[in-house]
Amino acid sequence: MSKLLLIDSDKCQGCRTCEMVCSAQHERVINPFQSRIKVIKWDRDGEGFPTVCAHCEDAPCLEICPVTAIKRDETPNRVIIDYDRCIGCRMCVAACPFGMAHFDPINRRVIKCDLCEGEPYCAKFCPYEAVQYTDEGELEAGKRRGSAEKLRNLMRQVLSANGTPRA
């Protein structure tokens, strides 16, 4: 059964522990710019929302890569970057509809979530259980719908704030 990272924005306190453990695990430093998970935080409201690669089934980053450096690894079901092939063109960054592939300014390469070889540290160390690594089949339909509605409302707010018309 396929597993995925589940984000529960109601539980997120914006502590950014997920960002710290991610950068420590991957880069051996605590630096949010080098984290593969990003917390969008509204300080005024005391709310946070962790964002991370969805490892899309029809991944635009995978499709656009001109040197096939981005591949699907079936176990765990994830989309990963082969740095031996990557030429740093950043087309994957532009193609990601969620902005989850981004450029690491220190190591000068594109980075995105790789699910930590199937043991995501962001989920393992989240003190509020806002990030969970769970079997896809175990998710309740109601919970999925609630998360989708929250994300839809969030996207509407972002688009309205930017003056972008909604379709």
C-alpha cells in the first residue's frame, strides 16, 4: 500500500521543527533555506501550514526534465532527483504547480522532498503530529475533504491577495 505525507494544518503551531530536522538530516545543518519542507506561517494569526512535495502521479517536474534526472522510485512511491544527471537548469522548479521544488542557494542545486528513504524525519519529529506519514488507504474521506477545502480556501486567499483572477 502506498504511503504519503499527511498535513493537518489544525495541529500545526508553526514551530518549524519539521524544517530544522529536514535540513539537519539532508545537509547536516539547521537552515530553513535548505529544508525540503517549508512552513508558511501567519504570525499575526499564530498559524502555520507545512508544505511539501506531493510526489505527483503525473509529476510535471519529471516530465519536463530535459536530461531525465528526475525519476519515480516505486518503493517508497516518490519522485526523486538524480544529482549525477541533473544539470541545474531549474525547469523542474518552474514546472512544479505547488512550488515544492526549489533552489538551494548554498549548495547551488535544486532540492525537493525525497521522503527520507521512506522514513520522513519531518513526520517522525513533529511535536504536534501535524505532519504524518501514513498509508493512503487509511485516510478517512472526510479528513481528505476537509484538508482539500482548507487548501482551496487558502489558495483563494492567496490568489485574491495577489489580484489573480480565479477560474
